Amino acid sequence: MSKEFKVLYFASAKDATNLSSETISFPSSNPSSISLQELTQILKSRHKKLGKILEHSMYAINMKYVEIDDTSIFVKEGDEVAVIPPVSGG
């Protein structure tokens, strides 16, 4: 049985993926956790239109905001990761 986590997409990220959420299995090379940087690479490879959006997005793991540059943050089995792009408009 593969270990999985869930990714939630909002605003332009939702538009770029045509998904509000998806479940992703951990790569076989690292079956228990991945860094946020690894996650963004996985998402970019799955959804080509997400590239620029991810560069400017905020992230939350289990409803707590996290910094993409924090190398101590890892996504683990059962986690829920929210991709929150900048909001624009009037």
C-alpha cells in the first residue's frame, strides 16, 4: 500500500490544474516524507501550468502556514497541503 498525502488547490492554482484537490503518493525513493521543495517539483511535473503560480504561492500544511524556504518542513503521510496563490482583483 502506498503512502499518500493530499494537495488542495485554490484560485489560479485550481484553474491551472482543473482540480480542487488531488491525492499524491510518495515517490518510491523516499516513501515516508518529502520536503516542500521536492513537492513543488512534483507538482510542476504533474501540472505544467503551475510553474509560475507555485513561485509566488503560500503553503499550509494541516492548516498551518509554512515557509517554502524552511528546509526543516517535510510533508508526511496523511498530511494536507494547501497551495494558496496570491489574490488579485478589485
